[in-house]
Amino acid sequence: MQQRIQKILAQWGIASRREAEQLIREGRINVNGHIASIGQKIDPLSDSIFFDGQRLQEQTKPELLYVLLNKPLGVVSTCFDPQGRPTVLDCLPDQISLGKGLHPVGRLDMDSTGALLLTNDGNLTLKLTHPRYHLRKTYHVWVEGYPSDSTLEKWRQGVLLQDKLTLPAEVKVLKSQKGQTLLEIILSEGRNRQIRNCADQLGHRVVKLHRLAIGPIRLDSPGRAKMNLGSYRILDDSEQALLKNYLDTATEKLSCAADY
């Protein structure tokens, strides 16, 4: 069956779709003796695909890899940036970042720091980014001023952004100092710049935003080495199982709700 070539390259773990498009633009992908074009449809069973002169087959697909990165400031959550800014792949050594098809799961703003997952597991990426699973993410956020109890309650109940209320959030004060307040915020949705936009609307601009956890995967997991900004670790079998069990539980809850 014919599919777009960038989709096949992503499925085989050769590159993310965006990376695949860049490889095609650079003329590094060849199909049946001709330079490939973006959006070209091919049949992987009958067409010959080459990357830098090396023939690709589904069995060349790399093993599945799951990486937790503590993203530093100034790094974009993509595999390629046309403006030449550092990407999350630049935070990883070549033996991990090259040829593995790694791509970030979701995004974290360039001016935010913290937990970001990268993987070449397309099925897991789909589940982690699909709104129906309501993946919980934990943030530590410094905001200007001292939000009142009523302001915090508005945030918890939902803030109107672009004519749509945000889902209820968990918001609590951790500490205050020098005209700023540190909040812990747990979201179960991932709208673009959601925390910053909510904070602006409520009159308390975000000064610093750091993501501490994605679902059950935390930067500060007990018994694990401290992760400084820019550092990473490959998730071990226990963490992979923890993440997949989390998603399985979410799936079961959705099924029960549908049955009800």
C-alpha cells in the first residue's frame, strides 16, 4: 500500500516526519534511482528507498528508545529549526540523537525549562499527545505578585482562553518572596502556552516556568541521580512500564466512562 515517504521514514524510526522532510529537501533520500520529493507516495514493499546511498528496509528500524531530557532555556522542542536555534536533539550525544528517529513528545516553550520526553515509538507518542488521555503534567511556576485565594480558585476552576474554558487545574502556593510567588500547577491538557496565558489573564505574569513531571515520569524520581538542566537519562524498563501502565489505566477509565 502506498504511503507518503516521510510517514514511512518516521514509522521505520529513521527520522521524525519533520526531519524526514529536511532530508528530502537536501536530496539525501532516493527512491528507485530518483531523488525523492516531499509528499511523494511510495510502496515500501515494491519501491527501493535509499538514505545517503544506503538502502533502507523496515528491518533497519532502530530499537525503541525513551529519553527524558531536562530541557534548558533557549532550546526549541523540535528536531530541526530553520532559524538555526539549538534543538532538543543538540542536547543529546550523537550516538543517541543520530539515526534513531527520536522526536520530542509534545512541546515545551523555548523560554521554559524542564521535563521533555523524546522517543521513536510512534504509538506511544500518539497516546501521550492525544487530548482524550488527559496526561497530567506538573509544573513549578514563579509568577509576579501574590495571587489571592479568589484568583487561585478561578485558575483551578478554569480560565477562558480563546472562547473556551481550560480544564480544571490543581494550583497551590509553595512559597512567596521578593514580590513573586512560586506555584505548583498540575494540568491535564496541553493548550499552547496555557500557563502563561492564564497567568497573564489573571494579572500575574509568569517569571519562570519549569516542568517537573510528565505523568508518572519525574525529573526528581527518588533513588535516581539529580538531573541538572541540559542533562538526560534513558528510561529503564521499570519507568517504561510505569508510563505504559499509566496510559493503560487512562484507557480503561475512558472505556468505563463510555460504557456508563
